[in-house]
Amino acid sequence: MARMKFICDDDRCIECDACITACKNENEVPWGVNRRRVVTLNDGKADETSISVACMHCSDAPCAQVCPVNCFYTTEDGVVLHDKDLCIGCGYCFYACPFGAPQFPQDGAFGNRGKMDKCTFCAGGPEEDFSEAEFEKYGRNRLAEGKLPLCAEMCSTKALLAGDGDVISKLFSQRAVERQLNQEESDNSASGPKLWGWKTAYKE
Amino acid sequence: MFRLFPFLLLLSTEALADERTFWRQAREGVEGYSAVVGVETNKLIQATGSQWLYIRNELIAGTGAWVLALTVFALACFYLIRGKVCLTEPRSGEMIERWNKKERWLHFYTATLFIILAITGLSLLFGRSLIIDWVGHEAFANYAEYAKIIHNYAGPLFSVGLVLMGLIWFEDNKFRKIDGLWFRQLGGFIGNKHPSAGRMNGGEKAWFWLLMTAGFLVTVTGLNLDFPNLEQYRLVMQISHIIHSVAALLLIVGALAHIYIGTIGTEGALEGMITGKVDKTWAKQHHDLWLETLEKQSSTTCGERKHTTESISQNKSETLLKKS
Ligand code: SF4
Ligand code: SF4
């Protein structure tokens, strides 16, 4: 069975933040919640690098291991989902997750956390596919429609890839190899093929 | 690790120097910029979460379960072997006030909240492995949601109780030399000795100070966990959670022993806390120095009282210490 994964190519991400917007719109996520975010390190310097990050749908998900009500499950496609009806908003998944993926709308006084919300790989939730309850709680179920997550689908530089882990990692390593070759060629001649990415832009 | 980051593996084989720097920075949690505003949204990876997971799931839950089970087991064994610590002399029928009304209210106010907090807190730690199979997933989740809320609100109320206890019982719980003797005679639990004690014996003082120190820790960390809207970093929350759990487990162990000793473990102890009065025989057996002080007090005039009280217990405990 395919295991769904995201890969973000840091050589291509131009920090346009369109993935964030696409996700917010497609899934109509709760106020104050962003399932995806773009982080730029070394902003404004020559080695400025951006990455789009959301839930990485870990194989041995730390969030699932600490959840006191055990509300996570992994779908056949390897997507890590959770059941909002069971979630108690304790925040433990957020403490355990390396990527800061779990998000919480405030619910009640003193910053009490509401039900956790996170990237679903556009795969909805435990409710019936395409049901209103599913959309309301988890957002669009694009996977059931035969489509991939919208963030990756509309990424203009194709930095963000989503899909079967084997397929996209092959694609990605092929890219990396070609980039290396191109790099060598363009180092040798001024008219070498153009590459994507910062190293070309900054003529390193 | 690599299962978590398949893309890291790919990138490292590429062996591009600056990419490696980037991923090293990412893993170290270097802060960058993100258009998404919020706490730590500008970090790609928060790496200590995996340590927190290990500490919570393996060390705290794993060891905690053993420690609690062993405590209950030890108390049960003790009860079977030693049985109740009974009065060795017949009751005199003369009753002495040991706990005034305020003290009794405060005790049961704090105790009730403690039990609520312990049960709801333990539910979040062990419920997944113990209760879900038993009551069903949905029922447990419903309960756990209330448990979380109740725990969050009962916590600060409990802390108020702790502070008041600290204020009214501080004087009585200062350690004195005589307490060392109490501990050396194992509090009279083993053997037939009745070690001397003032109003509080060595064991009560130990419990008081455990309450004060561990109670302080659970309060500070608990308040921190109560307000996730204060923009704490995850590291702060993880550390708070660890300290909170360890201190709470220590308190639960202490409370189990305290409840045992105060109920089925000692004849006459619970009635003292409920009615406020104890039999004179009981006072003599368990808190002889306190009884003497009381008796002396009632026979002196009020102006001399304080002075005499102190010197009596001082003299008595010195002779006792010399004897031992
Ligand atoms: S929420 Fe975090 S820990 Fe859980 S699967 Fe997603 S990335 Fe992994
Ligand atoms: S916030 Fe919800 S999903 Fe996360 S660990 Fe707590 S109960 Fe589980």
C-alpha cells in the first residue's frame, strides 16, 4: 500500500505562502489555526532557505503515542488522522510532535484548548466520506475524490510534493541528481542549462 | 529517526554543504521567520518532544505504575503483619481537642480536592492503558474531557488549601531534635515503643514538608500548564509536565501512606480529625509532649504560658534524647 508523504524541496520553495492560504481555504480551518506554515531560516542572507511544513504523517507517530485518549489512527494510505469527538484538547500531541503540527482553537476561559486540529493530508476524518460532519470537523476529503492535497497540487514551483512516498522521493532524488549535474555543467560553461533554486539565483 | 524524516536522509546523501547547515539549523530549532504568527511558528523542528515522550511514556508512566503498585502492596503487607496500631491502655473517656474546626475544614477541603486531582490526573496518565478497554473508547474520552477540565480548575483551589495549611501548621511542623528519635524508633510502627512527639510527630512533619515542597512544584508547574495562552515555549511545557507528574506521584505515594496511617492504620486517629477530639490515652501514647504542654498550660496563668510551654517540651525532649 502507498504511504502518503510530503516532501518540500528547499531549493525551490520561494516562500510565497500560497500553500497556507490554499489549505485554509480548502479546508475552512478554524479561526486562529494554520495547518501549514512556511518557515524561512537565515532570512535576508545569501543562504536564505524556506520550507513549507505541516503534519508529516509520521510512520511511528509521536502524537499518537502520547494521546491519553488514543484518538489517532493511521489510514491505509499512511495518513495520520485523529478523531475530534474523542480528543480532549490536552495538548500532549503538540508537545510530542517535532513539527508543531497540532493546533488548538481556544475554547472557553483561561486559554483552555479546544479540539486539536491538524493537517489531514486532505483526507477528511473518521466521519463518513463527503459528509457534512466530516467537512465541518476535518475539512475536504480530496483523497477520497482521487485528488492529492491542495497545497502541493497548486504549489507554483512544485517545491511541495505530496503523494506516495516512494514515488515522490524518487522524483525528488532525480531532481537532486539532475541539479547536481546541471550545476557541474553550468560551472564549466556560461551557457549551461538553467536550474531551479537559490544556488542559480545567487550564482554560488 | 530516519523514518521520521525520510527527506532528511535524501538530502544528506546529496552532501551539499549548505543544505546540511540548513537541516542542522532546522533540527536545532533555530528560529527563522514565518508569516504565520504565533509561538514558535518560526521553528521548523522542536526536537525535545521525543525526549519528553520517552520520559512521560516510559519513565513516568512505567516507573510510576510500579511505584504506586508497590506502595499499595507494602501498605497491605504492613497491615497484614502489624495490623492496626491500637491503644495499649484503656481509653480514659476524657477528651482533648486536637484539631479545631478551622483545621478540620481545611484538612478535608484540601484532601477532597487532592483526591479529585489524583484520580483525574492518573486517568490521563494511565486511562489509555487501563480504562479504555474496560469502559469503552467513547465513554472514556467523554470522562477524560471532564477530567481535564475538573483537574484544571480544582488545581488552583487545592493550592489555596496548601498555602493555608502552610500558614497555620508551619510552627507545629518545625523539625526538632526529638523527631530524630521518633524516626530511629520507626515511629512506633515497628516494635512496641511509643516514641515521644509534640503536637506533630516526625512522620506528620515529614508529610507536611513533602506536601509543602512537592505541593509548591505541582502548583507552579500546574499553573503553567493551566494557561497555554501565555505563549510558553513547548520546552517549558514539557519540563513543567515532567516536574508536575513526578511531584504529583510523590504526593500520591505520601497520601496513600498518610491515609492508611490516619484510617485503618491507627486506632483513634481518624476520629480525631473528624470530631476534633482525641482520648487522653491516645494523646499520651502518640503525642506525649503535646499532652504535657497542654496540661501545663491549663495550670499556669495566661501571661506565663508561652514561655513555660517551650521550656517544658525543650527539657523533656533533652532528657529523652540523653536516655536514648
Ligand atoms: S502531528 Fe506531528 S507527530 Fe503526529 S504525525 Fe503529524 S508530524 Fe508526526
Ligand atoms: S490534544 Fe487531543 S489529539 Fe492531542 S493528545 Fe490530547 S486528546 Fe490526543
